[in-house]
Amino acid sequence: MQIPYTVENHPETGVYNGKLGVWLFLASEVMLFGALFSSYILLRTNAAHWPHGVEEGLNIPLATVNTMVLIASSVTMVMAWAAARLHDLKKFRLYMGTTFLCGLIFLGIKYVEYSDKFHHGHLPSKSTFLAIYFTLTGLHGLHVIGGMIVNGYLWGPGAKLFHTDHARFSNRIEVAGLYWHFVDLVWIFLFPVLYLL
Amino acid sequence: MSGHSAEDIKRETRVYILVFAALAALTVITVAVSTLHLSAMPALAVALLIAITKGSLVACYFMHLISEKKVIYSVLILTVVFFVVLMTLPVSGLLGSTAR
């Protein structure tokens, strides 16, 4: 059975179904992270003392680099989409590959951060701050991995669609990009909340 | 999303680069402000203001919300309403009896 409105816009919504579907999914993601941010506020406002991230062994320079890496990956993702729309597979692969690499660097830095904390006994069980820190960054990290799996697929085997159904392929890159930018957006808020305040 | 011609797409990519530069600059400003050791409320206000600006840039330009269809805005308005409820719940006093 042919799935309708994967390329052309639905007459009632004005967008193709994949895009509306991803935005609805992102709405649920906002509520997921929103619930955790809400828990963070609850824990912080009810704590007698709330430590600064540095006191709990957080590394601001590394987190700043990670923020830059994720922002850069958002730009390369949107450039990959532009290259796909311009029918330039070589450039698409270059930008999408760079996006994937940025995701890998982000996770690598996160691994270094986590290892350092575990080495110094800064475990989730040690304090409320560390518990919410590991919950929020861990969930975010899982989202990065999820995005990388999709991006890796679109860079590799999924790119076959570039030749057979180019419009559909471009739409796939667009919706994968929406998800990836959301992951970047979440980190934009996590960084100051956990590391700087 | 605005246009679909090759020229339109190339123009969009120039905007993406400018947005990236703005995001990088705002990240540096966030870290620089944190070294000033402001008191809690001003520090929170500045950090959140910068984060909201950065988030808006990502949403408007990378996620193309600046020129989206009405149905997407409708979904987002509903999301924002529920998100605001979630954020105000811990400080509204409704959870006071169970939180302490």
C-alpha cells in the first residue's frame, strides 16, 4: 500500500505527513524534558543548599567545547539538507558525515566527563544534584545516539533514495534535521542550567 | 520555508552561517557572564535570556519556524501552554505539601 502525502502536502494541513508527525513527536519530547526540568526546579527550590556545578566536579571548558560542537553539527545538518535539495549528493554526504562526526565528538567528550566523575566518586547516588545531572545529560546523550543512528542510515544505505525518489529523500533529511536541532536546543538549556548556574 | 530555487537555497545557507556565528558568540557570552559571579537572580535572568535567544535562533532558522504552516504553530502553541504549566507547577505552591 502506498503511504499518502510523503512528498506532496496534505490538502488539510498544508504540510506533508512526515513533517507533522515529527513535530507531534517533538511536542511529546518537550513534555518529557519539560517534566525533568520541572523536577530540577522542584528539587533546587526545596534544597537547603544547591551546589554549583564546579563544586560537584563539572568541567565547564569541556562542556563549552561540547556546546560549540553541537551547534556546529546543527549547521552542518541544515547544510546537508540544503545540499540534498540542490541535488548535490557529494556535498550532502560531506555535511551529513560531519554532523555524524560532531555527534561522535560530543559523545566522546561526554564519556571523558563521565569517566572523570566516576573516577572521583561523583556518582548519581552521591547527591541530588548529581542524580538530576546524570538523568538529564544521560537522557540527552541517548537522544544524540538515536539521532546519529538515523543520520548514519541516511548517509549510508538510506541515500539510495536520493536517486530513486529525490523529493522524498529531501523530506527525510528535513525531518531528521528537525529532530537533530531539537537535541541541540535541549543542550542549549541544559548547559547553563547544570554547569553555569 | 521560503523559496525552492537554487538561488533561494544558497541565500538560506548564508543565513545559516550567520546564525551559527551568533550562536557561537552567545555561547562565549554565557560563559563570560558566569565568571562575573553575579548574585542568583541576575545570573539566572541573564543565562536564561541568552539561552532563550539561542533557542529561538535555532527554532526560527534551523527548524524554519520563521515561515511554517499554521498547523505546526497550532501544535507548538499547545505544547508551550503545557510546558509553561509544567515549569510553574514547582513554584506555584500546589506541590508544596508533598515537596517538603
